[in-house]
Amino acid sequence: MNTLLMGVLAALISAFGWAFSTILIRVGLNNKSPVSANIFRLYVVSLMYTIIFAISGTFNVIASLPWKLLAIAFISAQFGFVTGDYFYFNALKRMGVSRTVPITSTYPLWAILWAFIFLGREIEPQIIVGAVLVVSAIIIVKRAEDEEDLDPKGFLFALLAPISWSIAIVTMDWLTGSIDVLALAGLRMMLAALGISVFLPKYSEEVKSMNRKEALALTGAAVFGLLIGQYTFVYSVRSIGSQIAAPVSAINPIIASALAIILLKEPPNRRILEGLALAVIGVILISTA
């Protein structure tokens, strides 16, 4: 199997992982704040990676890395899993899955822009057309939110999440040239857990009060989204670059919105479905350019 096909397949697996994770996060957020839920999730996945690293000997690889690479990995982790996921969790809590995911699925647009500016990647005309469709999707979903008189702050959070994620993706893309896939995937999780620990004193009691349902949901979210989803995404970025991996992985809105309608009984209106369709067509155009 060639490198391109393997990279695309890995991106698709990450999309499925993130979609399942989104549903589980929504369940775990029912009675918890976004910060406490994220603390729990990041600590769980960091423990998992600690065990994997101890078995595989990956700690030796990390110990040999230059401080510059560790610093950039730390920045990437904060944008991806602390700042970006803070915005994402808040948007999910305020607007639900079917309204949030079509907006946050625009992260490939930003990732492609940063890859062009900072990594010198080429942008084909087809990518520009796809970008226009994705932006149109945002406008349509925003109008639907206005019609339903939903929280505008949730919409703002949903817009900020993909921008933050895209910065994390491009810095990770650069790091894949120097760090092994497993080491980079786990290192970013551990550094994200370290970064979010600054909030632990304020949210420790809420984290401790997690009931069984919330803990299981967020543990599942850690497994599907941060262990499986992130590992396969890092592999995909290393194989085919962020300018292709990000758009391909962005099919997760289809899966997440469908699951939200079926499992969470979220009834999206016509404009939200139209926005979702445009976003999907846009990312397909981008990924096949």
C-alpha cells in the first residue's frame, strides 16, 4: 500500500475517532464545566501514553530531544488541546454537536493557509473554491443560529476553536520531520496535560466529583479522540502533509452530526444541514486538489 493511500486511510480513521469522541464529550459535559472535563480527559490519555512509552522505551527518545523541539511541541499542545479544545467544549455545551461541528470543521482552511505561509506548501485553485464553500457554510450556520436566537458566544467559541487547532496542526507538521510519530503524539498529550494543570486548583473538586457515567464518557473520548484519533492524525500528517491530512480528516462532521441526530436527538434545521453539506463538499474539493 503506497504512502498516499496509507496517509489518507489514517486521516479517515482519525475522523471516525474524533466523531465518536465528540458524542462522548457532549455526554460528559452534561453537568461539568468544559475545563474540568478537559483536565480529566487529558490526564487519562497521558496515563495511557505513560504506560505505552514505558513498554516501548519511548521515554528514551523524548529524553534525547533538543529543548527547541520540546518547546515547539509544548506550544503546539497548548493551541491544540488546551486553548482550542476549551473553545470547542464551550461551543458544544452551548450549541450542541450538530450546530458546533459544521463550524469547527473549517480548521483545514486555516491549516492550509498557515502551511502555505509558513511551510511553503502550494495552494491549487480547487483549494480556493473549497475554501469559499467552507466559509459559505459558516455564514449559513450563523444565520440559522440567529434565527433560533441561540447563544452568540457559543458561535464565537466555535469559530475560534479551528483557528487554534490549525496553529497546532501546522507546528505539529513541522515537528514530524524530527520526531517519531508515537513519541510526538504522546508527548503532545503529556505537555497538554501539563499546561492545563494550571487550572487544577480551581477545578480539582469538580474533577473529583465526576460520576461513573461522566468518567466513562470522558475516558472513551480520551481513547477515541486523543489516543486513536491523534496518533493516526500525526501519522497521516507525517505521511502526506497537513495540507492534505487536515481536509481529509474533516469529514468527521458527517459522522458526528449523524450520531448526534441519532443518539442525542439533536434536530438540526434545514440551514444547518445545508451548511454541513457545503462544508463537506468544500473539504472534499480541498483534499482532492
